[in-house]
Amino acid sequence: MSTKLYNVLMFDIYNIFHRVFFGNETLTKVDDKLVPLDAICKFFELVNSYINKYGIKKDCRLYWLMDNAKTMIIKRKQLDENYKKERREMPQEFYDALNLIELILKFYRDGVLYRKQGVEADDYVPNLIDKDIKEHDHVLLFSTDLDWSKSLLLDDEHDICVDQYIKNNEILTVKTFETKYGFKPTYSNICFWKTFYGDSSDCIPPTLSNYPKQYFLDVLNKYSHVDNFIQDVEDGKLTYLDTAWRIRIKQLSQRMRLNWNLITSMNIDVSDLENWKIECSYKPNKLLIIYSTLNVVGRFDERVKVETKSDSIWSMLNGETLDRAN
């Protein structure tokens, strides 16, 4: 069975590098800093394999999406100071490596890069899909983060699809997501899932972790926002809920609304996307300087090589010599 190809690839840079960092932490001194060069090389080897396997060979559009590394996620931290509080603090060399990866990506291939203070990588995805995805586009998202699944899409009428590569060759489509999780991957459905059942990776606590599955599916069928669900519970419109459930939901309503606000993506204006966009283009001369400084020429990018002369040094004179007396 042939591999499906896509003409748009979007990469969760932090997510991918975080996965390759462990096991490749060996540090190499570069100027006055210690850098995990093996991890950087492994990152680009992995990205190259994704592009070569899943990207169309011509005119494939690449999006490099970055969290703002060590910067606090300001808006969400203001809502809940515990947001991502338990995320493992990485050593400084991890963040230095991300900065070098960003530098290389600017000259690595034609594409666009986004990195903005206070904006997480998954915030860009629904906004970019609304703005940039056109008829006949097939998009593949590279991230293990369930937040990215909010943008899964299948539009047969316009021949548009958005799928998500998780890892180990597992690709989530609208259909395989529904088979795996038992509900369709709409934006609001995933927000409800994480509001009820939490997300330990982002330190979002569950509110209704033992809410019966059949009740949860009814919520997905009826509501697109948690406020409407809470209001109907308080008004007694969900007759299958007993008094204990109604009391519990009312007690947890503030936390549920907080979870919902933490989970929903930022509404980014189109003009902001244009202002934040960094155009990337392949520049081998720039890459050669970077690779030479890092001493990684030829390790993951065979396009960029140090030019060497095979002729003898005498041939460089090109016959421009004077006869000299013995």
C-alpha cells in the first residue's frame, strides 16, 4: 500500500525536539557554550524523514511552528498559575538548541516560521488552516499533542483533509480518531473532552473524570460551549442527571469554565499572522557557515558540502607563469 502524500506539512518544533532530546543529551562545546549537537542532528534527520516520506516532491508548503521556549504562556498563566507548572524544567542547553534549530530553519528550506511571545504552537494551527488552506490541499500535522487534533478535517466536496502524524507511523484522520476515541474530532468535542477529563501534560485537572461515556456523548451532540451545558444542568434540563450529579457540576462549574478557557486556542487576527510570519528560504552559503561553526557539515544535510579541489596546487596557476632562469 502506497504512502499518502501531502502538499502542506506543519511541524510542532518543541514537541518533536523534546522527543529526540532524551537519549541524545551528549554536549559538545561550541564557542563558549555546551550544545547537544547529537539531538539537533537527530531532530533534522527526523524532520527530513517526514518530509521525504509524506511530502509531495514539488511545491510542498512547510510551516515551522514554535512555542516561545522558556517564556511564560502569559494569557493562560493569568487564568491559572498552575498551567503547565509541572512540565519538566529543561536544562539551558535544551533552549539553546531550540534557538539554533530556529536559526537553521530560516535557511533550511522554503517555508514559513512562526514564533511569538505568549503564543503556543497549537494556537497557530486552526488560524492558519482558516487563512491558508485552499481547495485540494492535503495537510499533515506533526505533533503528539491532542490539542492539534482540534484541526482534523475531512471535506470531500472541496478535496481538503487535515490529518495528524502522532509517532511510529500512526496517523490520525477524522475516521481513525473517531475509532480510537469514540467521538468525532471537532474543535468543541476535544475542548469538552479535556475540560471533563483533564490534560496532565498541561497540568489541567479533570473535573468530571468518571462522567459516564453515554452522558458525555450526549453533551457532544447537544453543545458547542461549556457555558450552555452548565446552564442547562442548573436549569434541570438534563433529566437523566440525578441530584448528586447536578450538585457536583454546579460546584465544579468555575473550574470547568477555567479549563475550557485554558484549552481553547487563541483567536489570532489574520493581520497578526502576517506580521508574525518569518519567511524561510534555502540558502546554502548561510547553512555552510552555521554547519561549519557547529562542525556538523554532512551529518544530516547532504546538500551542503565543503568544496574541495582535486587538482594539484600547481594547476591553480593556470599557466600564468614566467620563464625563470636556471
